[in-house]
Amino acid sequence: MTAMSDVIRRGILRMAAPSAALALMVNAGPVFAQAPEDILTYKGQDRAQRLIEGAKKEGQVVIYSAMIVNQAMRPIAEKFGKKYPFVKLSYWRADSEDITAKLSAEVRASNVVADVFEGTGVGEQMVEARLAQPYATPAIEAFPVEYRDPMGMWTPTRLSYYSIAYNTRMVPTDKAPKSYEDLLDPQWKGKMAWRIGSATGTPLFLTNLRLAWGEEKARAYFDKLKEQKIVNFGAGSARTLVDRVVAGEYAIALNIFAHHPLISKAKGAPVNSRLFDPTASTAATMGVVKGLKHPHAAMLLIDYILSKEGQEILLGAEYFPADPKVPPSPMLAPVVPKTAGVPENFVGPDKLMKYTDASEEIFRTLFR
């Protein structure tokens, strides 16, 4: 059993059964007779009309997402509802690992509530656990090829870039590390932290350098980095870790979402981001659950989130839209590698699946 599978298994034990309200709502609705896979992959010219006709009969759609409720999910539900008033959109928000765990429990119990899933790391976990199924949407044609899945198991919704965060009262900007090598400076020993328990935390930091530098150079660097006694932070999210940096508990945080410090900085907090060469990036992904009950409405929702209108909602929620035609906000643009002139290393879901287990083993061997 892989380490990522262990995460899913442990999460299942933590998660309760789907909420009674959602289960009652879904079980009460009609099940459309057409096989889900038929409409999920349909590409005919009458696709849009078929989706609408089928969604009217289904009447609802459920998404489990890691997006912030007030900033993203509620606006999506409101505007999607105005566009398709015959579809009731319900959502449940949780971290990616918990979403995968809950969906796994639903599929195994043959009581699938969700139709669509979304989050950073969710796509590869769902594919590995064989809980997702392929689908096709014309909306993906607007996205760069490197952000697409050739197997059609997921589509990207938003991008994430990773950097260090540093407390500007403890670390003046001109003294802050400018490269991975600078992290080896003895002055930072015991003053840095990174997030554990997430595929986009410590494993991504290690995977990024393994891919960029090769195994031999990366391992030699990790052997030196372990002497810095980095704090393994497992008491909250990546956002929580940035808050700890703001509070002065740690001088530096490694591999956090690069935009989080900028949001806090704009509010007057003593924190900032700095990109390193190469900057790791990932994509939050969206897909459909095996055994979903509302395939037509699910595809309408996926099309909507990937549309210009949907991507602009994510922009307003302070995310980085995956559609290159929807540029990031001016406040967040400084941590976009292309804007900052820093090389980017996109670690797609396929690479996360391939490298995460080995990176977790390196972490356990050297940094535990």
C-alpha cells in the first residue's frame, strides 16, 4: 500500500458518513436513465442542449471542494444558479485529504453523494484510488497543454505557486534567503518550519528539487539541509503556518502558497514572500466521482467553473485562475514566476503521483 493510499485509508476512519441533509437531498432526486459515462464523454454538436435537458431532470449537483466558501463557493453557487436556475448546487468544503477520504467512504458504501470534486492533490488521489472516471469538456481547449490530463480524468481549476514566507521584523528583506542554497546558512538553524501531512508540503519541496536537479544533487543538498533542524509543522494548514510566521513563532516557512504572505502583507502584517529558482507550481484539479447521480448537471458545473466567468470568480477569490486569458490580480502578480522572471517547475498530478511516495520516504529518513 502506498503512502498516499495510507492517507486515504486513515482519512476514511476519521470521516463520518455524508451529512444527512445532503444524503436526503440527493437520494430524493430522480436518477437519469442514461449511463453517466455516455454524457460525461459526449462531444456531439448538441452536447450543450443534452446537458441542459438532462440537468433539468436531475435538478441538482453536489461538489466537494477545497475552495474557500465565502470567497469562492458561494459566489459560484449564486452565479451558477442564475445561469441554470433549474439546478440546485450544494457544496461541502474541506481540505483535499479529507475530501478524498470522504469520497472513498461514499463509493465503498455505494452511497455516493458528491458528483464533482475539486482541490489541490485531490485529482491524483482520486485517480490512484480508482474513484474517478474520465470526462470531456470543450472548455479545456483554452488551457495550456501542460495543464491538461491526456486521460481526461481531471481538469485544472486554479494554479498554486510555492515560496518561502519570512517575518520582515525578524528577517530584513535584504537579509532574507534568495536561493535554496541560502537556506543552509547556519543563522537559520532551528528558525525554519515546513508543513507536514500534505502532498504539497514537505513532499513537494523535495520532489521539486529532485525533478529540477536530479537525484544525486538533490540528495546531497537534503543531507545538508537536515542539519538545519527544520520544524515539522503539523498543527494546521499552510495558511496557519504563515500566520505563525506573522506572529514571530518562526522566522521562515518553507514551501507555502506564495500568495498567502502577500495577502497578509497588504493588511499590514510583517511578512513577505520570496520565490526561489525553480519555483514549484501545482494545479488544483476537478473531476467526477465514480457512481455520480447527476452527470448532466455535473458537466454543466465543470463547464461553468472552467469558463471565463467561472475563472473570474476564482480571480476575485484571490486564486490564480488556470485559464491564461484571466490574468492574476495586480497584488498577487509578483509571485507569478513568469511575471517575476523566475523559472517555474510545474509538478502536475501525474508527477505528484509518481514522486510523492519516494519524497515522503526521503523526508522520513532525513527530517523526522
